[in-house]
Amino acid sequence: MALFLDWKRLLIRLKLNFIRGKIMWIITKDHLDDGAEGTCSRNFDKEQFETLKQEKFKIYDDDGELYYEGIFAYHKSDWETSGCPEGFEPLDDFATPNAGATEIHYDDGAGNFIQL
């Protein structure tokens, strides 16, 4: 089972490592009730967000308590000119500084959330 989860983590990480172009994220559910629902990346544009590929994520603390849920969105067409996001942006940009969160998990496409 551990090997299977490691394989799933690797696939998700590889998938996110090959993402290029514009990325955005938004917090859709705040389990801490600290007013974070609707918090988004600085470059968030609702119209453009809806046209991008979207991945659901969940953010936890080191005790496994669920803090936030959200959506990470990206566009793959601008391969040469953009940096390569790794999928940690919602955690690094918001959840760790705001609430001390330490883990981000992404939906593997089958409804299972796998830690990056």
C-alpha cells in the first residue's frame, strides 16, 4: 500500500512539475472559520480562472487537521516563458504564513487526496 501511495504522489508531483504558464488558486472552504474562504492568489482573475485546468487541494497542519480546501488552476500553453509551479503555492503563499499549515494534498483524479 505504501508503494502504491508513493507512486501516486510521484505522478501528481510530475504532473504539477510539468505545468507551465499562468497559475491561480482560491480557498473554497475554510475549516478554521478564520475568514479565509475566498482568499486567492494575487493574480486571480475569475473569468480566466474558469478557463484553466483545475485541481482540487486540501491543506492540513502537522497533526493532520484539515484547515482549508481549494482549487489550483493552471494553463499549459506558455511553456517557454513561465516558471514551473510545483503545486505548493497555496501552502507557501497563504496557508503556512496565515495558519502554520504544513501539508498540501491534491486529488488524484479518483477522489483520493495524496500529499505532495
